[in-house]
Amino acid sequence: MSEKPELSAALKLEIVDQLSREELVKIVLTQQKLIEKLQQELEKLKERQPSNSKTSSKPPSSDLIQKSELAKVDNSKESEKEPKPKPGGQRGHIGKTRKGFGRVDRYQISTPDNE
């Protein structure tokens, strides 16, 4: 949208006083049509985005049903993607291990105490 320079309030009133009644009615009707159009667009946008606990002041317990439905949709999207790697060491990965202790300097045998 193009920005129009702001007119002072006195200048706006002077312009409105110069307009005829028919012109004023035409302006009001045009603005009313624009308001109705914007209200319809606002309703469409509200319908498109459902409100849940993250987007409104609703408690989280109110969107339990929606979360399970979303989980089903997300799982179907994941199956379309490439498979996830299995846990554990992956093929081709160079592993690292701890270096052992050089030599054992002492050892001790432990037995349980019977009481």
C-alpha cells in the first residue's frame, strides 16, 4: 500500500466542509464496504488458525484432542521422509575408545560380610 502524507486535523476538517452531501455519503458507503470486506477477511483468518493453549489464553488441557490428531499427521509426514538412523554406532564412523591403564599396581579381593 502506498503511504499518504498525514494531513493536519484542521486541514481535514476544511476539506470535509467543502464536500457536498452526496460526496460525503459516497465516502461513507465506500468505507462501509471496505470495513465489511476486512471483517470477512478477519473471520476467514480466524477460522484458518485454530486457537489452542499456545495461541490463546486457553488452558493446555483443552487441546488434548488436537495434539493427538496432530501427532498422527506428523507421523505420516515423517514416514514420507528418509528413514532415521538406528541408534548405536553408525556404519563408516570412526570410533574412539579410552586408553587402558598401563599396569595394575595392586588388587584386592572382597568378600561379603555375613551377619
